[in-house]
Amino acid sequence: MTPSILYIACVVGAIGLYLIMRPHRKATRIVGTIAGAGAVAFIMVKVLEGLAADAAVPILEVVFGLAAIAGAARMVTHPRPVFAAIYFVVVVVSSAGMFLLMDAEFMAFSLIIVYAGAILITYLFVLMLAQDATSTAGEALYDRIPREPLAALVVGFVLLAVLSDAFLLVDGGVRPDAPGMTPSLSSVEEDRWMVLDGLPIQLEETVAEILATDSTAAAEFTIERIDGRAIRFDGTHASVDVKIADESRNLVLPVSAMPTNAQLVGWSLVATFPVSLEVAGVILLMAMFGAVVLARRQIDLGEDELRVAAGMTPLLEDEESEFAGGSS
Amino acid sequence: MQLWILLLIPLVTCIGVGFGGERNARAIALGGSLVTLAWAAVLAMQFPHWQAEQWAYWPAPEDNAFPVLPGLGIALELGVDSVSLLLVLLNVILMPCCVLGSWVAIKERRREFYIWLLVLSTCVMGVFVARDVISFYTFFEASLVPGFFMLAIYGGPDRREASFKFFIYTFVGSLFMLLGLAYVAWQHAQQTGDWSFAISDLTAFAPTLSAGEQGWILLALMAGLAVKVPLFPLHTWLPLAHNQAPTAGSVNFAAVILKLGLYGLYVFILPMVPEAVVTWAPTIAVLAVIGIVYAALICWVQTDVKKLIAYSSVSHMGFAVLGLIALNPLGLQGSVFYMLSHGFATGGLFLCIGMMYERYHTKDLREVGGLAFKMPVWSFFFIVLVFASVGLPGLNGFVSEFLCLIGTFTAVPDAKTGYPGVLGPWFAAIAATGMILGAMYLLYMTGKLCFGPLREPADHHESEELPKDLSLREIAALAPIALICLIFGVMPWPILHAVEPVAEEVLKPYPALVESHFEQMDATAKVSLLSDTTLEGSR
Amino acid sequence: MLSAIAHTTLATVAMAGGGDGSHGLPAGEPFGFQVPIAPVVDEQSFALAAWMIWLPVISAVLCGIYAALGVKSRLPAWTTVAALAGSFVIAAITVSKLDFAKPVVVHLFDWIDLSWSSGSGTADDKWHGLRANFALYLDGLSAYWILFVTFLGTMIAFYASEYMEEDKGTGYCRFFAGVSIFLFAMTALVLGENLIMLYLGWEGVGLASYLLIGYYYKKPAAVAAAKKAFIMNRIGDLGLALGIYLIWLEYGSLEYGALFQALQAGDTGAGQYDGWAATLIPWCLMLGAFGKSAQFPLYVWLPDAMEGPTPVSALIHAATMVTAGIYLIARTMPFFLMNKALGGHALEAVAWIGGLTALLAATIAMAQYDIKRVMAYSTVSQLGYMFMGLGLATSFGACYHVLTHAFFKALLFLCCGAVMHGFGGQLDLRKLGGIRRVPGWGVVCWTMLIGSLWLSGVPGSAGYFSKDEILSQAFITEGAGFRLLGWIGIITAGLTAYYTFRVWFRVFTGPTHYKPDEAHGHAGHDDDHGADHDFHPHAPGLRINLVLTILSLGALWLAVGYFVGDVWGTQTWIKNAIENSSAGTGLQLMPAGEHPTLLGFDPHTAMYFISGTFGLVGLAIAWWLHCANRKAADDLRGWFNGRAWIAWLPRAMEHKWYVDEIYIATIRFPLWIAGQALYMFDRIFVDGIGVNGTARLPKIAASLFQPLYNGKLQGYATSMAGGLALVIAWIVWVWMRGSV
Amino acid sequence: MNDVAVSLTQAGEASTMVPITTGTIQIVLLVSAVMFAIGMVGFLTRRNMILMFLCTELMFQASAIAMIAFGRMHMNPEGQVFVIFILTVAAAEAALALGLVVLLYRRKPTLDAEAWSELKEC
């Protein structure tokens, strides 16, 4: 695939989206949908073509991706806001599926809960709150007619062209199999085991479980730490030194004891980004305050009225008398 | 550390003003400015170089530096030499007077006003004590902000235009200055391998640049500084800003802000680009002389007092610039003295006009006049300050004007002073007509305003909060200034002595440069010059 | 007292009597003068001298304090009189201790003091510093000057204590503060040890003059006159300042001692700049002197200055301040002599301008009606004589005339003041007459007669002697047309006698009639004698009469002193003082031995007769036209007015030859127009096109993009996103791929 | 590859250790880019203020997908952490934006963004 093909596909996609936007005829919408979907599909095919022959085809990703794109396209073109919001749910669900495929289970479900469950509902509430009664008769004019679609499309698809160019074509695109792009698995595993090292209770439970399968061992044990670290990873196996009744034993930890993805995320959140986490909390809090203040009915009070309301005496205007007298 | 405290006191006072309530704002501001004054006085007493043989900063800026980005050589360094300390003193002495002068004039948004005033004070002091380009430039530009707000919020009817013009004009100019300074710093980094923004490093380095580069640097720096000075024809922001500003603003603009430009000339241009200065000095001098005569003539036809005094600043600053580029100790010391004496005299005049304005709400000479009968005390101070401005011997204006002019006069190629110059009698002679014109317009103003039958605006009625003549508060604001004008006129030598080592240090490279400049001059011109002088001598 | 002082000093210097100036000076002096030896710094024996300066300062400060305290008594007057009298006494003591041949410097305190050591020059120390300290230079010239300045100051302050009585209160304090400031400045001018201190005094007297002329500040005319005086003086000051700069440029010092010694050694200046040689110095100084001493073309302020109170006119504008120009040239006479020795014409210029001013002012004085103005023009005219004397290189004559003139002109002014004071501000000699017979006016009448006689130079009067000293010199000194100049001076002497006695006869003789001046009432006066019908002149009181008497006695003594100079020593004392100071010309400029003759006589002898005759003729004409046969005056006027070819003459004389109008038309108005034009230029071109135009350029450029800024949120967002796209495109295409 | 095989045989599970394939990530990134572009186009063309904000949510979504993909590629959890922050910002933005919309709607009873053009400079 050369950049020119990609760019032409982008143009086609843009034309497709433009046709979908036009509210007049169903036919144009269909043509647009075909063009857009075709362009996307064409690029995807081209991407997959470039793979090694023996590589597996990511069917599910393609499916979820197409669903998300379709939902997005419909969302930005649908003349009725509520429907647009519903199509956004499609996008959210499809992306959640892609998250799942990329081992981000926790994020997939929080996405659905937060977006589909909370944010979208808020949007819907506001939509219904703000939609005037006449809109039941039909879509509002401003919902039906897009604003300067050509300029927006040019901008948007230039962006798309260069982004996808960067992702797919420049230096062969994003290539995990290129040397140095992905970390060695042992280091990834070591990192993960070290997370367990930071979770002493879970480590103890794991050790207890292993020891429980071993009837010879006593129930009482202590985990030995050297330089504060209990787990030692030799490149393939993680093991723990455990002292049971003054006798040291080296326990190899099973792979199943490795922290889960969700645990990893949690660990990263509190261990690596604690300040950002706090800031995020503050942002949410302030957003809440802000929403409360904004939604309140606004009354302007003068300074004196505020002082009176706060139980203070109002300002007096008799202050010019101090230095004024006494000239000869 | 002492200097940091000096800068911090007004800022801390700002907090006090901010939280002290609308009623107490001015009292707190007065207290703060008095504390600043006291602290500055302490510094002045500690300052070890008043009578020094050698020029030096105090405290040594390196000891006082606060590294910001060590990799880029950016460090905040503070230090004073006698010139900058004198200018700091000018500022801190005028500050309480400004507060007292605005005591009842500012009726609304007082806290904000005094905060801006104090911030302005900090900024200008920052400029004077900064020993590195970064903080110099930062303070230099930061001083625009309080000035802008004082002008835009508390100014006269044209305050919008005035504030915008003030800000944008001076700001655009300073950008060129930044460019010039950045170029010097960059070249320094290129050639020595180390980034440094310390003024001492750059001034030591810059003269090694080629003459062409120096010329461009001079132009860039002049673009910023000449606007501030202001030098003809870059002066037009000044009458507008002075005219529209509230009293304290006008005082500060005239007394301190204008000095930033001259101080910049002294601290950057003279030491950094000596070759270019020698080449360009006649051009600058021509502009200064034009400014002197031009502004003086314009003054004479003004009917608005504040505008008149504002134009007179343009005229007066011309003398100071002349003295500075006369390139001899006479002119340089005169110029430094001019900064101080103009600050006090013109600042005081603006205060006086402010007091009159509070009573009559007009600055129009056609509407108000003959106040000597009604306001004798005011007239007394006004006349003293007018004569200080006119340059009456015994008051401060004379010493500075005289030294600047004699410096210019003796800035001849073959001066026996050891400091040959590129100006000469003609410049001084034409500039000296400014003395006559100065007397003309200032006495015209005095005659209209103080003397003649009493004229008051038709709708004038006595204010209830202000007495007919000056109150004790107003006297307290004016008396120190008038007294200083007198003291400076009678005892200028302590200041002159303090500036001597500075002058010699700054002017050190010039005699040789001027001589080589004349050697390179057109051979025929040189020959005719020689023959003329020999003729004169043999007669 | 003067004579006593003179006796003490007489023995120290051998003097040849008479006026021929043939006393010996060492030959071979480069510029023909011998100035005193280097001044001795002597602070012990002359410690008191500082108080000559400080007493007026103290008095000024006290008067200011009185004003602030609201004192309504005569306290300011007595303070001032006491201070000035103290000054005079100290001056007398100081002078009595002084040896004229050995000038003394008394250092008071440091003033302007700059020095530098570095620089490329190899010149000697002179240029390596500018020193102008507050110090006194006591020699013959300054001693001579300070004596009559302080004496007249005391007298006139005493006179003013009565004259200004109606203004008791703030005005009184202000007046005496002004007088004190004036005396301070004048002493600084005269006693200053260097040119900058002279400049201090020079401008200081200008300030005092400004404040005192503008004393009646409610009167627009007074304010305008004050302003005019100050500005005209400033024009002169410009010359003085340039002279000072040039002196420093050429000689590297501003202290008299150093300068005179350099000149004595034949130093013609460093010659440092093309065209600005040391020979220019006298021309610059001359401009200063002409401004301060009201010579053509800068004399127009002096008549206007008569708007001030009369004691001020007497003190400042007749006796003392206006002689500062004479003092300046006398003080810097070595420069003039150097100029002459090098072939310059500065001295001739001084003489000619002086002589012509004398004639011009005399013609104007003949046609004025305001008696103070007559006196003012007469002052200008007499100052012209003094400059003529300086230009003719008879410093003695000039300085002697300064002294005699100071006495009789002060006397005349004070008499005019008494008249004005008594007659409700009336100064028009057509509306006054026969005052001699009004009770209580005898002293004024007779003292004024003495003053008039002295001014007219009738034989035997002091003015006669001092003027002759100058006039006869015109026929002795060689120079461009000096003989013609001498005749001009002689004619002027006749005119002087005429206009002086015109005033005296008109005011004091003839039928008694008077009426007050309604329009002219002082701002400070209560107009209780404003109305015509119940107007009663009030005769001068004791203090005025006393002062008038003392001054006339002084004037008499000056005349007698000249007559019997060798006995009383007055004349030799003065001659001694002048010739031993820097003003001494050495008189070598004349051919030694063989005097030129005038009408076959020695010029001095001849002049006694010629000028006496002219004076008497002038007096006689005045007597005929204004006393004996007043109708003849009207006939004469009618005769002039009836003939078109000559009618312009009296009118032009009355209108002061239209000089003021010419100035307004040629200088003031064009300057004003220039100011307006420049202001317009400033607004339209510099600010309008230059600044605002430049500021509008971005705006014009912006208007191209203005449609993008339509206030639509999404429009802005589109631009933002487009920018983002371009940035990313740049990153991808240029950075990452390296090509477009 | 050997290590992986060993650990796989040992555990018999833990697909987490497999690097993502080039095809997967490119497809996912492509989807993310397309979604972002569509979201931007929507933001620029929709006149309804609420939908404009919804479109910003779409763009958030797209960037979240990219984050996750890259996190997966580098096999560390930080991509997901950033998505949490994105969620935070999205939620805060939704709250405030909707509040503002309500406020604006009270002033002018329309949701048309074009009704608010006070930013115009002339």
C-alpha cells in the first residue's frame, strides 16, 4: 500500500460521510454508506494483505471496528439527537469489545458502566430537558442541516489521512514485531511478579495455598525478604524463600499466581500515578461543584448586600475625613 | 538578600492591601511604601561604594544569584551600583508621595489601585537592581502591566486609547530590545561555549563583536529604549499616557518609567556596543536635539497643563540623552543627575497638577488660573518645582542641565579632557536654546495658572472634602520633593562623587575608540579639520 | 566710610592721579593687562565674609516663615533691613581688610565638584575635573560692587518698609523675601569665585526680578512683564552659558584665579574645535551681559519691568541687577582684551552697541509720558554709556558711572515711587503738576532735583564726571569710529538732560494739578483714594524722606569726592579697586605719551566743556518747553504732527520705535506658529501616520482574515483542528518521512 | 519465543504473555483514527450543542482505544491507567458542559450553537 492509495481511500470515505450527512434522500445515504464502508473495508483489507502470510486474521477486531465506525458515522449524521445518543451506545459497546480483545477487561466493563451507564444517561436527560416541545413534531432545523460540512470534512479527513499514514505506512506502520518495539517477555513477567511482591497479603495467601497442598509443611511460616524483596525471578520461574520452623525453603510460584490485569491497573494507578489520581479526584470534585454552581439560578448581589447577607455591617462612605483638614 | 527584601516589601504590602479592606487600603499602602523607603535608606547607608575609587556592584551579584535554569545559565542576580541605588531611592522616595497624592483622588477600587501602584514600584526597582538580562527584561516588561491598568481603569476620558498605546508601543519596542539582548547572549554561548545572561558577562563579551553586528544590536536596543526615554520621534505615547493617567500614574511615568529607558541606555548600550555608539552618537544626538526644540515649541502652544508637562519631559529627556552620549564623565554624570532631578521636579509638578485637578476638575489653562491668591501654598510649591524644571541654579535642574550641556559642548574630537567625543559645540548650542524655550513654556504655564486674575471653571463649587488650599497631607506629599530639589541643587557633589567611578568604568573603552573612529574618517575631512584648528591656534 | 576704607588701601598701591591712566604696567604683557596674582585662600581673616551671603538667605527664609505664620506686622521689613544692613557692615569690614592687589578666596562649601583621572588625554590637570565650589572671590571689583549693592539694598528695603505698608501680611512677607533672595543672588553673582557661581547669581537675580516684577500678580500686565523679563534674560543667559562652556573647553577651568593666570601667561585657548576659538568667548559673554543689562536688542524687558513695585525698580532695575552685565564684562575683561590683542572686535562691538543703545533709549525716553518709563529708558541709556565705557577700555569710567548712576537713578526712582505712592498710582506726567507746592513734598522735590541734575550731567555733578570719563575716552582710545561714537554720546548727553528735566519740570513746577489713576490702582491697594473728587495725596512719611535724603547726600558726596579726590581719596580708591582687579585694562591700548586731541584740547579737558554745554542746553530746552512756556511744547508737538514727512518721528519715539511690535511679529509670532504647526505635525504625522499608521498595518492585515472570526464556535474549532491537522501532517511528512 | 513456550506449557493458560500481532494493532489504530476523524467532523458539523459534546466523547473514545492498543503493545498497564484518566475528564467535562448547556438554554431557548456568536470581534 502506498500513501496515495490511502489518501484516495480517505477521500472516498470523506465523500461517503458527506453523502450520509445530506438529509434529503435515502438513496444518497445508501450510496454514502457503501462508499464509506467500502473505503474502510478496502483499507482494512490492504492492511491485512500486508501481513505475513501465516499470520492470523483478526476477525473480531475487524468486526468490532466496523461496528464502532458505523455507529460513529451514524451518530454524527443522525438528525435526531436521541438516536444519535443511542448510536453512541453502539460505539461504546463495540469499543468495549475491542478493549476485551486487547486484554483490558476491567476497562471494557468500566467503559460500559461509566459511559453507557452514567454519562450517556446524563446526556439523554439533558437532551430531553432541553429539547423544546415542538421537536416532537419533527427534528429541529439545526439538527437536520450540518454546518459547513465540507470544511469540517476536509479538516477531519486530512487529519485521518495523516494519522492513518503514520499508523500504517510510515516506516512500515506500527509494528510490534519490529525489534525493540515490545519488551522481552521475561522482563514483562518480572515486572508482574514484582507487583505481587508489593502485595504482601496476597503473597502470603498464595504461599499458604501452595503450602496447603504440601502436607509436610507446618502451617506457620514467614516469608524471607532480601533487600526488601521476597520474590526472585530467574527469567523463567518466580520463587519465594519461605522459612518454616527455622528451615528455609524455596517455593516456586505457579503462573496462576501472577497478578491479574485489573490488579496490574490498580497497582499502576496507586504506585505509579498517585498524584495524577489525586488530581483526577479533585477534578471530579470541582466538576461537581461547578455543575452545582452552574445549574443554580443566578442572582447578582452587590457588595453591601452580600455583607448584609453575611451578617456584616455594610461599607460606609465616610472615609475622606481623616487627612482632609488642617491646612493654613 | 537585602535586595530581595527590598523587592518583596511592596509585594507583601499588596497582600495587606488586598485583605485590609477598601477603607484601609491607602493607609496600608502608605505604610508599606514608608517601610520600603526605610529599608532602602538602610541599604543606602550600608552601600559601601558611595565614595569608592573603583566601580563595583554591591552585593556581588554572584553571591546573590538564584539559579533558575543552570544549564542555560539563567540565574536571577541582583546587585546595585551607585546609579541604580540612586534610582531606587528616587522611586521609593516618590512612592509615599504618590500614595498621599492619590489619597482622596481615587475613590473607587482603591485596593486595586494601590496594589497596582505597589507592584509598579516593585517592577521598576526590579529593573534597577537586576544584574542579569532575564530579570531585567522581565521587570522591564512587567512594569507595563501595572502601568496599563492604572491608566486603563483610573485614567481620564481617553484612557482606553492611552493605555493601549502605552502598552503596545512600549511593548513592541522592548521586543526588539529582547531580540538584541538574546542575540548577544546567543553569540556569547556560541563563542565561549557557556550560556550566560549576567549583564556583566554580556557587557564584557559584546564589545568583541564586529562593528556591523554592534550596529544592529544598538538599533535593536534603541528600538526598545528610545521609546521609553522617549526620543523623538518615538515620543507620542507619552503625552497621551501622562495626560490621561491618574496623578500617581503620571508621577510614576514621568519620574520612574522614563528613567528605565535612560537606565537601559546606560547599562546596556554604552558598555555593550561602544563602536556602534561612536558611529551612531551624532544621529542619536540629532534626534535628541530635535526633540528638545520640537517638544519645547509644542509645549508652548498647549492648553492642557498635563500635556504641557508631558511634552516638557520629552524636551528634558533630550538633554539627558545628549549627556549620556557625550561620552565624557561630565555628560554622563550630568545625565545620571538629570534622571534624578527630572524625576523629582516633574514628578512634583504632576502631583501639583493633580491637586489642582482634584479641586477644579479641569486641566485646561483657559479655564482655570490665577490661583496664587486662592492657593498660595500650592503656588509656592508649584513655582519652586517650575523653577527646578526651568533649571534655575541652586535647584536641582540646573546642575544636571549644565553638566549635560557642557559635556556635549566639550565632546569634541580633540578634547583635552581625555575623553574625545563625536558631538560638539553646535549640538550644545542648539540644545541650549531649549533653556530659553523651557523658560518660555514653563513661565507661560505658571503665568496662566498661578498669576493673573482668578479664573475658575463656571460650574466650579468648593469641594467639601478638600480645603481651599493644600491640606497637611498634600503638603506632606510635596514638601519632601521640593526640599530634595533644593538640596540637590545646593549639594550635588555627594551624588556626583558617587557616580564618578561608574562614569569612568563605563567610559573606559571610549577614548581609544573615538580616536580610531576619527582616524578612519574621510581623509580630506580630517585634513580640513586639522587646518582649521591650526589656523585658530596660530592666530 | 568709603573714604576711610580708601585711605587704608591707598598706601598699598601707587596710583597716578587724574584720568589719563598713565600709570605704569610692566611692558610685555601678552594681552596688555595685568591681573592680580593667584588668589590666596584665606578663611581665617575673612571668615566673616560668608555672612554677606548668608544674612540675606536667613532673612529670606525668615520672611517665608513669617508668611506661613501669617505675620501681619512690619517684622519682615525690619528683618530684611537688619540682614541687609548687616551684610553691608560685613562688606565694609571685609573690604577694609582687603588688599586689592592680593585677591582672596573664601571657601564656603563644596558645590559642583567632578573629577576624573582616566581617559586618553595627556593634558595637564586642568581639564580633569570641573570644580565650581561655593566660594567667594574678594578683589577690588567685587569689593567695590558689593559695597554699593548692599548699601543700596539696605536703603531701599528701608524705603520699601513704608512704601509697601498697604500690603502688610502675606504680600509684605513675599516682597521682602524677594528682596532678600535678590540680595543673596546679587552677592553670589558679585562675590562668586567662579563662573558657575556667577551664573547662579545671574539666574538668581533673574528669579528675584521675575518674582518682584510679578509682585502684583493679579495684574496681567505685571505677569506678562515678569515673564518677558525672565525670558529675555534667558536669551542672554544662553550666551553666558555658551561662553562658560567655551571657556571650559578652551581653558579647562572656571575659576577666576586659574583663568586669569592662564590669560596672563598668554594662553589663547586650547583651540579644540573648528571655528570655536577662544576669541569667540567675549561675544558669547557679551550676549549675556546685554540681556541682563538691557542693551539693544535685548533691552525691551526693562521698561516693562516697571510694572513691579517702585522700590524693586529702583533696586533691581536701576541700581544693581542691571549693572550685572557691566560687572560680567568688567570681570571677564581679560578675555575681551585678548580678543582685541588677537585682532577681534568684541570691544568695539560692546562700545558701539552701548553707544547706540544709549541714543536709542534716550530718544524713546523723550517721548514717554509715564515717568517710571522715562526713568527706565534713561536707565537703558545710561547702561549704554557704561558699556561704551567698557568698550572704550575704560573700566574705571564704566564702573564709576555704575556707582554714580546707582545712586542718582535709585534716588530718581524712589522719588517717582513716592509720587506714585502719594498720588494714587498716577505716573502720567500730563496729569501731574506743581507738586512742589503741595505740602509735605519738599524733600521729594529737592532730592529729585538733585537726582535729575546728576543724571543730566550738569557740570559739577557726579554724573557729569563719570560720564565725561567715558566720553573723553572715546576720543582717546583707537578703534572703529570711536570719535563718531563719542559725538553720539555727547548728543545723547544733551537728550538726557532734556528728558530728565522734562519730567522734573512737568511734575514739580507749574500750576498744581493732579488726579489719581483709576486704571492703574495697585492690586494690593485699597482703593480708598480712588475717586477723583475727594482725592487727597498723602505725603511721604519719615522713612521715605530719610532714605531720599541719605541717597541724595550720597550722590552729593560722590560728586564732591571726585572734585577733591586726592583729599578724600574716593576717586583714587575706586580707581585703585578697579584697575587692580581683572577689570583693569592697563590702558596700554592707547598710544602712550601722545594723547589725541579733541578740538585742540586734551580730551578730558575738552569734554568738561562740551558735555557740560550739551547738558545745560538740554536743560534749558526742557525748562523752556516744560516750565517757562508750556504752550511752546504743545506748539512743537503740533508742528511735528502737522507735517506728514516728520509726523512719524514723535509717534515712533512714543511707540518705542515699534521694537516690541517688531519682536512680536518677527520672533514671537513665528515661533508660536511654529509651535502650533509642530503640534499639528506631531498629531497628524508623527502620531497619526507614523504611530497609529504603523499600528494599523496589522489591523489591515487582520481584516483579510477577519471573516474567519465570525464568532461561531465551530468556525474557530475548524481552524484549530485544521491547524492540528497541519501540524501532524508536518510531523508525519517532514519529520517522520523526511519528504512531502 | 522459547520462553513463552516454556511458560505456556507450565501454566497452560495466560494468553497475556503473547505479543499483539501487527494486523490487530494496525486495524485497531485505524479504527481509532477513523473514529477520531468522524468525531471531529461531527463536532464541527453538528449544530446541536449537546451533540457537539457527545462528539467530543466520541473523540475521547477513539483516543482511549489507541491508548489501550499501545498499552497492549508495550504490555504494561499504563495505557489503561490513562484511559481511566480520560474517563475522569470525560465525566467532568460532561457534567460541566451539560451544566453550561442548561445555563445557555435558559438564556436563549435553543440548542443551536450558532445562536451564540458573542466571540465575534467586530
